[in-house]
Amino acid sequence: MPGKSSTLKRATEIVDEAVAQAETYNVPRAATLRLLARAEGLFDEMARYGRPTPELRYRKAWMLIQFARNYQILGDTGKQFERATEAYALLAGLAAEKPDDKVYQRDLSVAYAEVGDVLLTQGKLSDALRVYRESLAIIERLAIADPGNAGFQFDLAIRHERIGRCPAATGRSCRCSGAVRGEENPHRKSHAARPRQRWLAARSLDRRHQSR
């Protein structure tokens, strides 16, 4: 179903750009969230009528990752978590079916990292660290198997950076869990202040890996 898969990919890119423009021109976030909700409904309907081939499942997983990132920009961590975990489930299934497929394995690592990001933003520091380490373990296996792959080496650096900024990895979890007691979580604030920059960096990197 290459036609439907490519349409899904292109439609997702259009929504990405719409969210970026909405942020640039200060469109009310409620309006942008309504746009995302409508777009998701259309994409779900499009995917439903296609045979669930590996290619279509793969494209749907990336659509969900992009939606998770858009919800992060808009501050909706509930929807961000839902989309990230849905993407993880799809990619985990594909990776299990073809365990030697480096693209599926690498993108499963991306899905893990996306789940970790939202857990970190929500202040669930131990869970975030656990998921980040799962993401890192996948990339480490790929990098060992293909040491000359510059992309895997770059991914390794990104995964280590994510773990490094997780307070639970450095013994700072108590300081950053104050939000549970009604205090502001300082890590949550600093992490949430950069969603637009992180979204742009992630989109630039991951587009290089979506040539399938």
C-alpha cells in the first residue's frame, strides 16, 4: 500500500508545519489542539481502510511520534503520552517480527525515548530513566554490530544526553520531585521550556532515517 503510506507521511508533514506556524504566529493553543484532533480522526480513518502491511504500520508509527511531539509543543502531556505509547506498540511489533531490521530497531529506540520524554516532563523520573536506558540499550547493540555507522554513533550521544539530564540518573530525584508536594518541579519547567527547539532538532534528525 505504498500510495496510502506516502499520503499518510505527507499529510503528517503538513500538520507538523501547521503546528509550527501556529506557534510562530501565536495562534491560540486551543485552536491548534482542535486542528490536531480533527487531523488525527482523518488519519485514523485513512489507515483503517488500508491493509495493515508493515509499511503502513511503520508510517502510522511515525505519524504518532510526530503527533506526540506536536502535543508536547502544545503542553498536552496526556495526549503526548498516548501517542508515544501507541507508536512504541507498533514499532515493538515490527521489531519483533523482523529482529534483524536495523531501521525498525533504531526507530523502536526513538519510540522509547519519546515515552521517556513525556514521563520526564510529568516528573516520573524513575520511569523515565528506565525507559531511556531501554532506548540506549537498543542503540548500543546496533552500534556494536555496525561500528562504522555514524548515525548510530550520533544516536548514542543523544541517548546518553537524555539520561544525563534525567535527575534520577544523578541522584537528584528528591530535589526534582517537589511538585508532588505542591511545589514547582524545576526540571519540569526547564524541560518544558524548550519543546519547540527539541521538536525541530528531532524532526531534522529523524527525517534522515525515514527513507523506507
